[in-house]
Amino acid sequence: GGSQTKLGSALDSARQELAGLPLAGLVMVSDGADTTDESLSDALLALKAADVPVFTVGVGDASLSRDIQIGRVSVPRTVLKGTSVLVDAVVTHTGFAGETVTLDVEDEGRIVGSQELKLPAAGEPTAVRVRFTASEAGARLFKFRIAPRPGEMVSENNARETLIDVRDRREKILYFEGEPRFEYKFIRRAVEEDPNLEVVGLQRTADNKYYRQGLDDADELAAGFPKTREELFAYRGLILGSIEAGAFTGDQLQMIADFVERRGGGLLMLGGPRALGEGSYAGTPVADVLPVVLERGGKSSEGFARLKVQPTRAGIAHAVAQLGATEGASSAIWEKLPTLTSVNYLPLQSAKPGATVILSGTDERRRDQIVLASQRYGRGKALVFPVQDSWQWQMHADMAVEDMTHENYWRQLLRWLVDGVPGHVEVHTSTERVEPGETVTLTADVVDPTFVEINDARAVAHVEGPKGTIDVPLQWTGERSGQYRGTFVAPDGGLYTAEVKATRGETALGAGVGQVRAAPGDDEYFDAGMNAARLRRIADETGGRFYAASEVRAMPEDVRYSGRGVTTTEERDLWHMPILLALILTLMCAEWAYRRAVGLA
């Protein structure tokens, strides 16, 4: 009902309501639209078992003669405030080949991004990438819209709405550097004006002596690099500079690997004479998580290289590589940047199979090598940036004083480093949107301070809706460690924000937030042509037949009359059936005797 079409539910309801009646079949008149995620399979199986064929009649045009549709929009569910968001959309059309349209992004009616695209031949989907900045915190409803063109048959499918949780918080990153160098100074300076990034610096000045910067309190990192998982896992990102593997204990090296795999943090390893293979990381747990294969044997025989850096084909559309307002502007900036140097030779073929090479560099001998690569590992991600002087993008004589390329690069890189890093309580909703009156399923993943899943926590969701708040207890599912689930009904249209707080005994474990909006759906307007394939499937699987509207006159001849299920009712008095009467009396007496024997009568 409402704004949804549920073919499976409709067929099932008809079958149940007409059960017991002699049916020659069911007739369904529809355009084949089905806006829910429910499968038809169960309903069709029940009809087939009951030997009830469905005769389907298709109505409407198979395709619209003039229409533009935004088919799919891929957006993150959460972003950090101030992040430049890249969104991919798919646009299809009929009747507008060769025309240029503009995809706008609106935030509360304000246009925050736009991208032009030229429509190809009819029926060919067009992928378009649009960029905008999430500048306002909170749950934001972004609309992706193409203005309707003259003659369009359906305009409602020119827009898609999606909810993004824009979070305003400081992401804490630990940067451990093994020696005083410009790279440390300029990376920290590049992000110090970013209100959502907090880089805590730990620089080794001598054996067991450290210079600390950006601390929350005087005790933080007082003994150097963290020695416990709880201390290290308090950070969301970790940068390792020119620091050799021998500076860590075996357990600390394993902790760094666990930081990525188990905690879900972001690890970035920079280049330098004590980094990567030159720092003897090959064969350590840290090498396992990196996106490149490290060679054993210390110093690279290739030595020093000067690199001209460019995005790869895979990296040109990556968030980190967007240095300009458009892809064209970004390409121009990359072209003019000064060269960087590296003492860590990593040829392109050293990238692991699951890794993405985002930036590459060409040296004086025209050899290409990795400059920035990443890969997912466990819950987190690991990156390598094997150059040692990105500060040249700030201080080189060819760079204007007011040029912000270095700052923009590092802010984007570190924001992406910590993007998607989980907290101690992560909340997920079953869907982004429900119909008013529908049930919402909340799922929370709960871990302890060392990010081990726990099953004996108490989790409660505080749900704030348009007309008040309710508390929803979440129970351990038993399906997976650390997973808790609960449900609530969203009775009114509007935004529902659920904050899940988890405790273990008297200890607070953390809190997480999820959102869902209740609003009438608009799926009816998408793929608005008749879905003949779905109607044929319904008919074929139940033994019926599909008819176009022009063929429906043939239906009466095809429907066979069925004698199955003809029912007659015969009534008899119980005392005219003495055997049955005696059996019933015997059973009643036996039950009374049993209840008396056990004291129930």
C-alpha cells in the first residue's frame, strides 16, 4: 500500500483469502513494478504448490519515448565535516541523445556541487562523477537532480535523495618520526588549521629520548611509542616516518599490524633511509599489512631517485588526487608540481594483488615506481608514500607563496586515511529510508578497548524522532560475536536518530549513532516502463500466461475450468454415530483421570 508496490504480498494475500474456493486461476493486471526488496519466489512457490496459475496482463509502455533518469547514486553513509566528497551517479535516457545536461547536488535547497554531462545514444548508461564539500554537520539530506527537459514524460525520476551523516569531530592521528627532518615539520603544519584533524607528533631525538607535540595531556606518550594495544588503539590513524623496525619490540610490530587488521585503523608509512625495506621491515608483521612487497636485505641497490609524480589511471579519480576544482584542473596542477626524491625503490610490480597504486613517479631513467599505494587489510587500510620531501610542494622556488597544494594534498590524504575507521560502538540501520509506520532494524557492533568483540554488554538505543524519544534495548544476536540488534517502528514522517550506548558492568564502552528517515518512497517513478520480464516470470512459474493489453481478449479461452476443490458439507448428529461418541467420552474420562492422578483436578 501507500507509495509501494508489493507484488509478492499481493499474490500471497489473494491466495490466502481465496483458499478453499475452486479457482481456475488468478488474473493480475499490472505494469510489473515491484518497489520492495521482498522476493516473489516464496509467493510463486506457494501458488505453484496449490496449482493456481496466474494470468498476467501488462499495461503501460515498455519504455518511455522521452525521459531522463538518475539510476543509481553511490554515496558514503558517513563523512567528516569539511571533506570533499566524490559521488558517482549513473544516468540513463531515451530521446535526448547528444544533449548536455547538468547534474546538481543540493543541500537543503542550496546547490553545493554540479557537473555537466553529454548524453550518449538512448539506452546507454552514463557514469558521471560530481564533487561537493560536506560543510554542514549533522544528518544532511542531499538531492542529486537534473532539471526536467521539455517533453519529458516523467520528471520525478530526475532526482535522487540520500542521507549522509556529516560528523564534526577531531580525528586523532599519531605520527612517529625517527629523526628530525623537514617532512615531519611540514606535514604537521599542513593540517594544523584543519579543525577535524589532530596530529600528535612523537619525534625521536636520541636513544630513548623523544620530542612530543599536540598532546591532550602530559602523560600521553611519556614513555615513547605505545606499549599496549589499548593505548595505541585510542588513535584512529598512524603515520610511521623514517623509523627502522628495530626501534620496536616484536610485540609492538604485531600491535601495529593489529591496529590495521583488528582495530580498523589507517596506517601510512612514509619514505626515508630507515623506512620500508631500508628499515628492515621485510618479514615483520607490519610488512604483511602493507600494499607492497618489501625486499629483504637492507639498502636498495637502486639508491636515490628524483621522481616526477602523476596520478595513475586508477588514481586520477581518487579523492586524494583531487587537487583542483575539476579533474582537468587537478591534472594541470599535477603537471606543474616539482619533482620529489626517494631512497626507497618500489617498482610498480611490487604492488600486492589487492592493492591500488594511486600515484606513480618517473625517474631520470624513465622507470616508473610507486609513490602512493593503498590496500584494505582486515577492518582497516594501509598506505605507503615512499618519498621523503613532499615539503618541496610548499617550499620549492617554483611554488607561489600563496599556493595551497601541499596543504590540500595532506589534508585530503589524512582525511582519507581515517575515513571509515570504526569506533567502539558502530550502528547500522537496515535501510536508509522506510515508509512511515514501518519497522526499523538497528544493529550495533560492540567491542572492548582492545577492539575484541564482547557478547555480555548492555546496549540501549536512544531514538529521537519527529515527535519524541524512545529507548530501544538491543540484544546479542547470537549470530556473530559483538553483534546486537533491536527494532522500533517509525510512525511519523521525518528523521530518526538512534544513539546506541554500550556498557559492561559499570564501565562505559562507548556510543555510536545511526540515522534513518521515514518518507513516502518514489521508486514507482523509476524504470517506469512496463516490466514485461517480471510479468512473464510470474505467469511461467505458476503455469499461467502473459498477455499484452492488446491480447487480453484471448484470455477466456485459455483459462481452464477446474473441478478441483469442489466442496460439499454434510452434517450429522453425534448420537447417530455411537462409535465416535464412545471414543470421545473415553478420551474425556481418560484426561480427567490423569489430571486427578497428578493433582490437577
